[in-house]
Amino acid sequence: MNIENEISCSVIKAIKELYGQEVPCEMAQLQKTKKEFEGNLTLVVFPLLKISRKKPEDTAKEIGDWLVANNRHVASFNVVKGFLNLNIATSSWVMLLNHINADGKFGEKKATENSPLVMIEYSSPNTNKPLHLGHVRNNLLGWSLACIMEANGNKVVKTNIVNDRGIHICKSMLAWQKWGNGETPETSGKKGDHLIGDYYVAFDQHYREEVKALTEEYVTAGMKDEDAEKKAKEEAPLIKEAHAMLVKWEQNDPEVRSLWETMNSWVYAGFDQTYKALGVAFDKIYYESQTYLKGKAKVEEGLEKGLFYRKDDNSVWADLTADGLDQKLLLRSDGTSVYMTQDIGTAEMRFKDYPIDKMIYVVGNEQNYHFQVLSILLDRLGFKWGKELVHFSYGMVELPNGKMKSREGTVVDADDLIEEMISDARKTSEELGKFSDMTDKERNEIARIVGMGALKYFILKVDARKNMLFNPEESIDFNGNTGPFIQYTYARIRSIMRKAAEQGIAIPSTLKEDIAVNDKEVDLIQKTNEYSAAVAQAGKDYSPSGIANYCYELTKEFNQFYNDYSILGADTKDEKELRLVLASNVAKILKNGMRLLGIEMPERM
């Protein structure tokens, strides 16, 4: 049931009958009536004046009269200049609420065999360090986007590409060989990704010391400061050893490969713990160690077809000047690949694995140019989705200065952030007295749900394209535009439902259509009904923030209603049943909407 669509269709018929002309659907679109005017839905008639050849007020009145006579939903109307404000019949609001109540996944679509297959890539970590705050935003956006695309009737495959090869990996391996003394996650008590990250930091510290000593030596020998430092960075023994190890890795040296596999396995175990805490997962994980050779082969294939060209130094390039860009390196003169080549190889593997219709890359905005180029190259190479690939570009996220320093002192560690959020949630809940009559196990679980809800909502409510400042203290607030505010409202409704059950009040599956409905109840039914439009718009715009802000608006609307009207203390049986059905559907939609953000909802708080 869609009241707006039915009335819009009637508007088109009215114009045909009244003025003898067909009009497109866009000219019959309705909008929510502004609060200062009486009515529920409004038709703007100004675009119709050329057809009616009458004044705005006269045109609006004629259409209004026709709708009252011919559409079951329109009870009455009023005209304010060129605005036709329609009052919807009480029975229609009850019918709409019954419709919402009957559908557990109201507003969401199910995928079918013929639905498009959307692949979403997110996370993309390096195996030389733990996940950090930037990865948190990436993972939360990727997971939420996947849920939103599914709710819009798409088949979705969630993928991750792990950067598990290269000089940065060798740095951690070399440092462990030199200073690790056989240390493992088990012997150290550290998560594997943190352990490897510590050795990456150790490499950097020793390397800096070598560079400093060599720079001083070269300056003493008469070199200029900048030349001395540049040479020192190239000649430092540690970096030479790391490069030598990389060569051995590429030559499949058994000892190096064995160490690489062992240390990467430690990192993956650590990543898995962080992903689990964040509530995200993947259907398929790709590894750059498996894709970079595929990319080289695909570039060589493109070279043979004349899509690319080779320079005198043996490097391979793509000429993108006709597309308004520049020349792009694809293979170095020594035949080694660059990131672009690896992305082409990954695309090749994915296209063989899945019949992709749309590819979405969740990657920070510093890579905007990279994806412009990748789109053109994939299209040239024959990937049907290449030209229309989506780079879901997002801004940086930072914490206020002095907040939660990471163990490395440079970036905010994801595990530290998660631990702090859960701890803060527990502390805040205890201070507000929300943990009374609960076991310690229940308190821990609710602290986890609230802490993670606060983190996820605060990050996802912001337009992804913008840089943002994440303030942990602001995020854990039981008032305002926060996750805990929405979670608390949901828990409050669930408490009302439990009390109704205790009192033996049965909630009807279908309400009588002649029940009276007041203005606040109408507003709440109308806002609840807007969920389907919010889901559709979020899918169209790739916008988790659209869902977050809808959930907040619905929560505010419910709380305003709850402050003015009692549910269990309603005057009549009909009022009580109507409000219970309405409240239970607000809870249902809040739970479904927050699920699209990856946020759990507690049954009590």
C-alpha cells in the first residue's frame, strides 16, 4: 500500500479529465505538508498553470475537489496560493499502519535470481601493522553499504583485498629475525597484528638511527645535508637487507616464504579478532601476493592489443591524455608491478569468480585519481562494469588532540578505540543508574552493544565524503543525535511491550479501520512509512548517513509522541491497541534501520 503513489496517479487522472492533457509523473509528485499548514501531503500546482490556464488558487481547488470525489484517501483539502494541502482520511492511516505491521521487513526488498550482483571492497589492510581509526571508518562504511544495497534488492558480495607483499612486509620480517628471539603471540601475550606492528616500528627506529649516523658521516666528508640524507636512506644496511629479502621472496626462497606465511598467519588471527569486535565480515578475501602476477599478465595482454605502449627503458604505460588525464605507469622498467597493475589483476580474478554487475571500492579520498584511472583502464580491458565502477570516496577521521594515544604514538589503534568505547559505555551507564537489577554478564553485554553502537553511529551519521572529528565523549550520550539515544528509545519500547504482556494485553495483528487517530499518531505513522523512501534514497546515494539520520528523526518523533500520550494508560481499548501497534512498529523499523548500520539494539538498558 502506497498512499502517495495512489494519490499521484489520481492527480494525473484529474489533470487529464479537467484540462485534457497527459502529464508526466514528476508533475504529480507530492511532498510532506509543512508544519505551519494544515494537511498531510501537498501538491505544488504552479507547474500546472500553463495546462489549466487558470489562477493557482483556482487550479488547486479544482484538483482538490476532484480528488475528494474520486480518491478514497483524500478526506478534505485547503489551498494556500499555489499549494494544495491534502488531509488524508483517518481510515487510510490505519490501513497504512496495518500494512506496515504485516511486513517484518517493511521498506526493504528481497533479492531474486535476476537481481544485480554488487561487489563491495572494503578494509584493505597491510599485514605489517594493526588496523587503525581510518580502517574503522572504512570497515563500518563498507559493511553498512553492503547492508543497504541488500535492502534495495541487490545480491551483494563483500570482499577484502589484503596487501600482504612488498618492502613494508619485509621490514617487519627482518626486524623479527634480528631482535625477535623467537617471540610469538602466545609467548608475548600480544595479538598477532600488534606483535608484527611492534617489529615494524622497531625496524623504523633502527633504520632512522642508521640513516642519522650515515648522514653525519657523509656531511663530515663534505656532502650537502639533503644529498647526504638521501644517500644515507639508500645505503643504510637495514634497508638494503630488507630489499634483499624482498628479492628472495619474489624468487620463492623457501626460508623467506615460510617466515612470511608464519608471520602473516599471526596478523590474520589478530585481524579476525578486530573484525569480529567491529561486527564486520567478508564473503571473499583476495591477497595481493596472488593478484599482482595476474595484473602483469593482463597488462601484457593489453600491450599486445595496442591498448598500452612500451618505452625505451622497457617500462609499460597507458596514454590517458584523450581522457583528460596523463600518462600512467603500469609496469616498471624492471618488469615489477605497481598498485594499479595489482588492482587490474584483482579485478581479473574477481570477474572470473563472480558475474559482477557493479563494483564498489570503499577507499579514502586520497585515491580519487587512482580510481579515475582504474575505471578507464578496466573499461579498455573489456570489464563490463569498468566504466561505471563506483569509488565510494570518504574523508579522514581524527580524534581530538590528546585523546587515546595509540601504542605507536602516531595513529589511533582500532583495538584500543573499541576497548575504550566499551569501557566508557559501562562507566556512563553506571553513572546514570541504567544497570540496576542486572547481572555482571548482562552489564558487560549491554556495555559492548552501547559502546559499539555509539562508535558506529557517530561515524556513520556523518556524510562519508567529509572529514570528521570523532569525539568518544560526545558519542556516548543518551540524549541528542547519538547511537545510545536511539538504542535507549528502542529499549524503552521493548519494556512497554513486556509490561503489556505481563498485564495480559494482546496486541492485535490488524486494527479496525474506524479507530480514531490523533495528529501526533498520524505524524508518527507518516514518519514510520518514510523508512522505505529512506532505504531507497540511501541505496541510490550510497549513503549510510541517510539511514542514520532517518533513525534519529523517527526516534525524536516517537519521543515527542510518548511525552504527550500514555500508551498503556490510554483512555480506551482502541487507543491502547493503536498505540501499542504503532510503538511496536517504530521499534521494528529502528531495529531494521540500525541493522543496516551494523548496530545491535539491546532489549533493555
